[in-house]
Amino acid sequence: MTRKEITELAQLSGKKVAVLTETGQTSVTARLTIENAGATATYVPLVKFDRIFAALVAREIDGGALPRSFQHPLAQIPRNTRYKAPTNLTGKNIWGRYTA
């Protein structure tokens, strides 16, 4: 999940992306996906999905690796213009279902 203004993974270059740990499966997948899009991001380990979501809401990070199944009370707020899942070149949502 990313901020709304980030519409493509390549835009994460130079941005902060939160992950659970530096070496976990989710982190490695996020890193490879972003690197394959031609971006070099800074990865911030936050240990829990709730912390990743909270940091995104607080605008402390630009993106975060969250699973499709992640459910957080704040995720139930009406869809607004703040956050959007990045898309690949085909326009398909590749990270999750929370799009603005």
C-alpha cells in the first residue's frame, strides 16, 4: 500500500517503504518487486503490520508491504484520496485491495 500520489512502483525510488523485518519473505518479495520496477527504496523494519499501517497513516513512510488479508480498524474508513495500491504497467492492483 502506498500514498495515493504514488501510482507506480518506480515512483518509490528514494522513498521509505515499511516491511516486517529486513530478511522475511514479505520483505524480500517487496524489495524484489520494487527493484524489478527500477526503483531503489529505503526499507524500514517495523515488525508488525499494525505498525506499518499506522506509519502510513501518519505519513512517516511512503509505502508498506501489507498482505491481502490484512484487516485493520482504520482500513474500514470510507475510501478517500489518501492511499492507493501501486499498479503494474497493465493497471492491475498488485499489492492489495485497499485503493482510494
